[in-house]
Amino acid sequence: MSHREEVMKQNSADWAEICQLKSAYGWHYDTPDFEALIDLFTDDAVCAFGAYGTWNGKDEIRAGFAENVGAPDNPFPSLHTFVNPMIRIDGDDATGKWYLLDFVLSGGADEPVLRVMGVYDERYRREDGRWKIAHMHLTFLWNSDVGRIRPGEERKLDWHADAVT
């Protein structure tokens, strides 16, 4: 196998692992499996979520998600769906962009299910042979409360996926 073929093979494997990492993020958020979710991040990771704040390091990330992840007795209050991955790999570092479609399942039959749309812009780092999220930035573009969201106009939603209607 030529060097070029080896690099392409490794990049394909890395691309698939990063897609699996992003899928695990959605599954662990929605089930919820809180400790598995936090384990997806590097120790020095940063999460920037607009009106929800910027969380630096695993302790702040843990606290931020604790406030926003569904209750353990209510699995799948929402389904976080990530599509259109744009992934670039450079050795043990990578970047990724994804669309977010967030479906909330706790409302009544007459309420919208698609509640949030946005764009994730992420950086990944391979540590001990495993890809982890090093930086996650979510730009909210639309939600069912206010429609289109302009930069600087982000706000926390009035509802939570665990709210009973």
C-alpha cells in the first residue's frame, strides 16, 4: 500500500470515529447517560453555548450539562440530530461542523416537535488513541419560540425538554 493510500485509510477511519463521537454525544445527552456524556470531552475542553454560557474544563461542563440534560427517569425527552458533517483531520487534531435539528418529545400532539436548529463548530483531539471533543461552539439559528435568531439575540428558552405540558 502506498503512503497516500495509508493516509487515506487512516483519514477514513478517523472520520468514522469522529462521526461516532458526535453520535455518542447525542445519545448520551438524550438517554441521558451523564457520565458517559462528560467522558466525551478532553479535560480542558470548552463549550460555548450562547445564552447558556461558556463552560471551561470538565467541572464547568459537568455543571452546565447538569442544568440542561434531561432527568434520568425521563429518557429521550428530546432527540438531538446532527447532519451534514464537514470534518477536517490533521494528525491528532480535527475540526468539524454539523447542523443541529433538536426534536422535543415532551409536548402535546398539537405542539411543534422540531424546536431548535443551529450549527455546531467543533475541535477534536486524539488522546490515548481516542478522539475527544476539545471545543464545542453552538450557534442557535432558530427556535420554535422566536423563529430566526440573529447573532447577539440569543436567549435561554422558556421551556425545558423535561417540562410536562
